[in-house]
Amino acid sequence: MTPDIYADIILPLPFPKLFTYHIPPDLNPYPERGTRVVVPFGKKKQYSGIVFSIHNKKPKEYETKPVLSVLDNSPVVTPKQIDFWEWIAEYYQCTLGEVYKAALPSGLKLESETRVYYNPDYEQTGELPEKAIKLLSFLSEKKVCSVAEINDFLNQKNSLNLLQTLIDESAVFVTERLKDRYRPKTENHLRLNEKCRNEKSLHEAFNSIEKAPRQTELLMKLIHLTGGAGNAMKGKSVSRKALLKENPGAASPLNELIKKGILEQFPLQTERLDRSQEQIQQKKTFSLAQAKAFEEIEKAFDDHTVVLFHGVTSSGKTELYIHLIEKHLKKGEQVLYLLPEIALTTQITTRLKRHFGNRLGIYHSKFSSEERVEVYRDLLEDKNYQIILGVRSSIFLPFKNLGLIIVDEEHEHSFKQFDPAPRYHARDAGIMLAHKHGAKVLLGTATPSIESYYNAQRGKYGLVELHTRYEDIQMPRILVADLKEARRKKQMKSHFTPVLFEHIEKALTDKKQVILFQNRRGFSPFLECSVCSWVPRCKFCDVSMTYHKKMNQLVCHYCGHTVTTPQTCQACGSPALSTQGFGTEKIEEEVKLLFPEARVSRMDLDTTRSKKSYQTIISDFETGSVDILIGTQMVTKGLDFNNVSVVGILNADNMLNMPDFRAFERGFQMMAQVSGRAGRKNKRGTVVLQTSSPEHPIIKYVVDNDYDAMYRSQLAERRTYKYPPYFRLIYLVLKHKQKNTLDNAATALAARLRTILGDRVLGPQEPPVARIQNKYLTRIMLKYEKGHSPSYIKKIVNDAIDAILSDHQWKYISVYADVDPL
Ligand code: ADP
Ligand code: ZN
Ligand code: ZN
């Protein structure tokens, strides 16, 4: 008898262990490591999972279920990727299932979907909550629908509790059905029907519609578009869209032709991805300084995997990347170009396309799931793409032969995924990925993170510096405007000091452009009652809600909960609600009042919901149809505009006052970056920096453009207070509905950890926002010396968490680790 064969499967679930299934002998095609299989899970569910391993060890703890089917003839996840997944799961303390969820575009993951059926024989006996009755009447009409539709109908995120009530009542029943989320894109095409594809019958067809001039015209047009009767009779087709574009409003004669059997309509599979070819341009010739930096980078790669390229804003880093990419492509290697933010991809895409044309693929979340599947498949099948430009999730693409990773704006925090797991840092994980491929990594930035600069100073990374702007344009002049003084002297025009106001005015007269930066979106951070100081807060989170004027709504920026703006104070009834502080929306409104002639546009999360919106805002500014661009941190990074003479930082203080040990570093980076948007071509630019604390050391470093001084001052603090780069950090975040239970569990967990790790354990302490979506949060911080092995520490942590969660009273506490938190 042949031994039974088993497969360990990665499922998109947060269980630490993989599940084992048996492989029925007649399964076809035969699964291998990295292929997708469909397996049953629990009572009714089915998932598509990834084969992790195949073996003949029967699990002792449970009876195995069979693998139901195999979805691929060859692996969709390469062995290198699985290796990489394992590293991510281990380093960032999460499960392989969580990595799988993040790594594959959703179009490649099938999951059974719950369908809810109405029971027509149901008769109500007991009492039902009002909401349940409302839902029942909806269901009795629909007969069957998905959970998502129910959530939509009830306008809530999760309706499982309510649904369970109805299931218990036998008012509805549910089943599971596997849902394939990837649909190839098809387009309706038209061609001559088979029977008309010879001269005689085509002639007859024309005769038969002699009295219908529009049909005749349409048929002739089709023949013309296929390139002549010869082609049409060979069955060549044209798209319905193209045909109707030439004959607007001809849908009904077209349908007549189809009905008469003269034309045939059929769906043709097409690609979503834009493969339009741009004119390929020669790369630019380097300036002397650039040429020198390029040489140094190449040399540094001789003995380093990672090189930090510290080049001031507008020094021409992107041009250097282009040369470097070309070099690697010539060797037949692939290149990954990582960017922190979608807003940036627009400009860089244009620049890279000019050089690399269709070899460039783009990957980010504003692409539809289908488009992402097509990029993924393209790489898997080694088709077109040799360079991928993408945001953090592109480290999960199936590279075969990666030679170089460029991490542009390496200091940016958005490279770290905050929620959900895996809470990975794309720069750091990218370095690991490069090791697995034997590839090089170039970290580029004008304001290196303290960690990277420290690594470079100690020789762990190579270091190349470029301190002059391209064409030796001077770094912008930075004027500090004292907000306190201007307020005292009553010189403020709304949120503008006289200095900033005058500079904007002058720029507009000179036909120059202005960028205004405010690190907050919305109209104002909160509303406040002027009588009793009541502030509207989110029902589910421990934060005040942000006022959005245009929508006339209060929005929670943590959970998205929205309410209509109240007219009166909910505490004392007074109508005296006033806005406090200001966000980008308010600045926009004020700028429009103060500079009525100026054309104004705004770029923040609220104005960039779609893929196109970034492009529109950026190209309007590029082409000069907008004079003043207002934005959040989105406008600070990487953008390259020719005609900006003034940058205004409306309030530097709220950046520096964040309760975080990185606040100063981050404040410096943001201010230096946004300043870098000024005066990139032709003439020196000006930055007006408004602050209430002009004496603040960080403000001085920004004015002097003195990265080194900022670095040294911060490094000293990090050493004193035991922070990175000298120490490693892990946050353990605990969540639960009840505060008491949560606090007890957290205290117990901290105590247990302290028995081994001593004073490396801090807390538990409430994080700045201590309740999110109706769950309380608390946090334990671990700080440990660089010398300790991370895997040893993580084992201690995991054991302690297991011990706590196995205590019955704390079973429902959720705990996650945030490794190297930002
Ligand atoms: P950075 O990425 O360092 O901010 P960029 O690469 O965007 O700088 O360069 C700034 C500007 O100078 C861009 O408009 C770029 O096209 C131009 N530039 C840089 N290097 C060259 C070069 N060698 N020849 C011509 N133009 C260049
Ligand atoms: Zn009040
Ligand atoms: Zn909320």
C-alpha cells in the first residue's frame, strides 16, 4: 500500500500553525509547493490556500480533510517568495497566513462567500429588535444576498450579530459559495456572421437591408474598420465601442443587424494595463557632481549590499537612479523602485516611462485588484516588465532575478505598514529581499532617517553624499515668521503672517507659483462650545472628531465614523459652537478670500480618492493652470515643479509637539522636504516658516539646512533615553472591550516579561489614542540592546503571550506585536 500524502497549507487566517490536509490520489493537476489549492475549513467555509509543503506525516491531533481541487498548473508563489514570507512572519511576529493575505493581490485569493437566504416559511413568534425586522423585510424582498449587501443596507460595518439572531430564529439560513474575484476584462466585439463570410451572401445581406440606410451605413463602416471586405470575410472583428463611436446613436440599427444574423457580437478578452508606448528619450548627461556621485555609488556597491545616497533636494537623484536602472537592465536583471506614496508615482512614472517605455510596470493600491493580478502574472510569467515602480506592497511581487532595489525617500514613515499585520517596513524587508536575490539596495533621500545614517556612519552601509543642487541653484532662503509676535501685534490676516502674505502676493504678481503646507486635513481639527468647552468626540474612539465643512460633517480620522455637524452643544445646548485650529480645507477657503484672483487647488486624502485625481491635481499645477497648491504631507515629498518660488509652512509647531521620540527628526524631515519644492529651476526660492517658537533648535537646523547638526543632537538623545538606533523596540498592543480585564491582563503580561527581561519592559501604558472602534487599547514597550538576538527576545515574548492568553479569563484579549514601531 502506498503511504498517504499530506500537504501543509497556508490559509488567510491568523493561526500560528499551518493546517494539514490529505491529497486524494486522483487529484489533478498534482499540487506542488506554491500552487493554490481549495480546501474546506470549519463547517462550511472553503478557502484557497498556498501549498507550503508536501509530506507523509499524518497529523496526530486531528483527522485530515482532503484538498478539494488545485487551481494552478504551476506555482503562483515562487520558492524565494515563500522563504521571504517566512522571514517576514518570523521577524514581524505574525503568521504566514497574515503574510499571504498581504502578499497576494486579492484577485488571486478565493474565499467562500456567505450567502444569506430568506426562509419563506418563517413565521414570527417572539419579539425581534427593530433593526432585525427592518432587515427581514429587506431579505424577504431580495430572497438571497451577500453579507456585504446586508452591511450596506444597514449602513454598518458588521452585521453578524444581528444575522445570528435571525439564524437562531430560523428566519434565514446561510450557505457558502466559493467566489472567484478575478475576472479577465472583456470587451464586446462585432464581426460578420459565419454565414455571411463569402461574397455571394454578403451581397445578399446588403440587398436585404437596402431599405434601411442606417444599417447599410453601419455594415459598410464595419467593413471599413476591419480594413476591407477581405478582412471582414475572414472574420476580423472591431470593438462595439469603436464602431458606435464612428456612428453615434446607432445602437438600435446595430441590434437589428445582429438580430438578422448579419453581424455577430462576442466578448473578447483584453488587458487592463496601459501599454501605450511613449517616445523613448535619451538619458540626460550628468553634471560633474552627478557623475562623481554615480561613480562613488558604483564603487560603494563593490563592498556593500546597501548604499545610502544622501543628496539634497533637487540634486538630481532621480536622474542618477535612471542611469543605475539602465545598467542593471542591461545585465538582464530586474529592478524594483519603491516609493512611499502614490502621489509621487504620477511624476516618476512619466519620467521613467520616457526612458524605459513598456518595460515599466506600476503597482499600487489605487489600481484595481484585476490590474494588480495582471502585473503579478506578468512577472510570474516573465513577460514584459523588468522594472516595477510601486509602493510598499510591491516587495511581495514574484521577482525572478532582482538586481537592484531603489528605496526613494527612504526616511518616509509610510513604508511601514501600521495595520493590519504584517506590520512590516518595506525598506527593511526590501533589504532582506535583496539579500535573498543577491541584489543591491540604494536608499535615496535628502533627509536620511537617523537609523540609516547611523548605519552608514558605522560602515554597515556605503555612504554617498551630494550637496549641490542641479545647475548649482542655491538652496532656498528660509524666513522664520514669529506667530506669537504677529498675533500680539494683531498683524495676522487669518492664518497668514505679514511675511507670508506679502511673499504670496509677490509670487502671484510675478506669475510664479506657491505651495502651502499644513499637516492636517479637513476644515478644523475640532469644534468647541464657547460656553462650556464641550468638544464632539467619536462614539467609538477616544478622539475628537474633525470638522469637514464642505460635507458638513464631523469625521473620525481613526475609524471613519461620520455624523452631521450638530447645530447646538450637546452638553449645554448653546448654539455657540466654534471651530478650533485649522486644516487644509480651511486654508483653501481663506486663500480664496484673501487672493480672489488666484487659481487654487488642494491635495490631501479627501481630494485624492481616485487614481486619476492625483494626476489631475499635479498636472494642473505643472502646466500652470493653478497658482497656489495647498496640501498635507502629500505635497512635501519628491515632487518636481519648475515654477514654484514660494513655499509656506503654516504651522511648524504641531509637527514638533507630537508626543513621540521621533517628533523632532520627523519635523525636520517634513520641513526640509517641503522647502525642497521651492526654486528648483532657474532661480533661488523662498520658504516662509510660521512658528510660535522661532528659537526651537530644530527650526534653526532647518533654516541652516544643517542635517548633520540635527543628526548629532538627536543621536545623543537616543543614546540617553535608550531608543533606536542604539536599542531595538517592540510594542505589544493589547485590545479588549472591557477596560478592567484589559488592564489586568496587560499588567500580568508585563510582570511575566519582567521576570526575564527586567527593566527592558515598560508599561503597560495607554497609547495617545486609548480607544478605537469601541475597544480599549494599552501598550507594553520593550527596549532591548542591539546586541541581543531578536529571535531569542521574540521567543520570550511569544511564550509570555501564550501563557497569558491560555488563562481562561483573558481568552478574548487580542494581542499583537509591532516590531520596530514608527
Ligand atoms: P531630486 O530627485 O534629487 O530631487 P531630480 O532628479 O528631480 O532631483 O532633479 C531636479 C531637476 O533637475 C529635475 O527637473 C531634473 O530633470 C533636472 N535634472 C537633474 N539632473 C539633470 C541633468 N543631468 N541634466 C538635465 N536636467 C537634470
Ligand atoms: Zn456647551
Ligand atoms: Zn472613531
